[in-house]
Amino acid sequence: MELITNKVVPGRWEGSRTPPNASELQSTNVLRVKIDSGSAKVRAGPPADSSWDLEDEKVLDSVWTGFVPLVERLEAPVPSVYNRVAEVPEHVKEAREAFNRAAEEYAKALAGEVAGSKVMYGEI
């Protein structure tokens, strides 16, 4: 369990409650599978902490909870090998900028929603 936890986020195990409680162990399974293709359901919002954790001052004072916003961005356009147009068209630039702006605003809004007034997006 420690190896998998630290593989997902290096050093996370040391910042977690150890050992895991019975409820966590019961609700956690480790599988090894070969994946040929996949999809994901993405969820937004704060971690779903258990009520007993929210009442445990030691846990609240020692275990960081939260999330790291993922912002999907479009990077600089890359011309194809047979491209002869010197400048990237304005519509391509504008579409990229609009997409990136919307993605950043979405991440900021979600972070603000989750963190409330405690932390602003991008402050560490």
C-alpha cells in the first residue's frame, strides 16, 4: 500500500495517517491489471473526509487534505513538415488563447469553490 501511495504522489505516505484505519483498509483494494484502453469519470470538489477525521484534532493538525488543480492547456502551434505559411493564423492563435483562458478560469473557480476564502488558486 505504501509503495502504491508513494508512486501516485511521491512522499504522500509519510503525510498520511499511518497505519490506515480499518475502514480505510476495508474500502481499499489493490489490483494489477493490463489496460489496453480506458476512460475516466472526473469528479470536482473537495476530498470526502470521514466525519471521524473531521472530529480528530490530531489528524486535522497533521494530515494535509486538498487537491491539485489540473489545467489542460494548448501549447504553441507546431507547423507540419510541409507547412509553407510563415505566420500562425490569427484564428488559431485566438482559439488557443480562448481555450487556455477558459481552462485557467475553470480551475480558479473550482479551487475557490473548494477552498473558500482560506487559499487562493496558485498560492503555495
